Amino acid sequence: MPNTFKLKTAQTTATLATMYTVAGSTTTTVIGMTMANISASSVTASVKILKNGGTDIYLVKDAPIAVGSSLVVVGGNQKVVLEAADAIQIISSVTGTVEVSLSILEMS
């Protein structure tokens, strides 16, 4: 089973958008996720997990991010395990105001 570290990046929109989907026959561990406010105003942001065959959940919902600040959604001792066809969606209160980095380990 090969293990591959990857970095995925995205910018939010004002509607939920899929940032990452786990490929078939793959398990992914999210080892870090940071959302950075790049605008001149405070914004809110959310991260949702779409669980294939399960219940969709928010990791964080409408969390405020101050000007020049970031929010660590996953990091440190916290990890999130995703299975095949699970997905991560992101959104912010204003399109293009939050940049997101997602550090993952894919095991296939």
C-alpha cells in the first residue's frame, strides 16, 4: 500500500465547494488544514465533510477569521481519516477572501 504526502490548496467561494475528494480504493488522513483571511475585513468560514454512505458533518461552521489571521481547522494532535469517495467542502462569507491549505497522506 503506497503512502503519498500531498498539499492541496484552494480559495473559498460564497457557496459550498468541494476542495478534495478521496479516490476509490484509497484512505486519506488529513494531517493539517489552515484557513487564512486574505481580505481587508473579517469573514466567516466553514469546512464540511461529506461522508460517503454516512452522515455529513461540519468540522467548523461559520467560524470568524479576523483580518490578517488564520484558523487551524486540523493540526497538532488532531487528525481526520477519510475513506473512498468522502469529500471536504469549504465556504466563506465572501468569495475569494480565504485561502485554504490541506496537508494529507493518501494510502492506496
